[in-house]
Amino acid sequence: MAANAKQGTYLGTTLVGFTSFVAGLHSGGGLGIVFAIVGAGLLLVSAAGFYKIKAV
């Protein structure tokens, strides 16, 4: 799935961020909003990380 360690790290971050974001949207309430914000932040971090990685 990932060609090197950095890609693997950001792939894991993407999966955790997406899961957290969707779980936060589904649950709603105060804690759900926190999960959604954290998930969105992780998705942004992973997108920026993938953008920074140089081609193999």
C-alpha cells in the first residue's frame, strides 16, 4: 500500500483522521464536534504530508 515509511505514516494518519471525522459527524453533540475537528485536522496534516513527500 505504501512505498516507503513516510507514505505509510501519512496513510495511517489519513485512515485515523477519516474515521474520527465521520464518527464525530455521526455522533453529534459536544464530543462529536471535537472528534470531527480533530479528524479534519488529521486529514489536513496527512494531505500536507503527502504533498511534501518527494517522488520515489
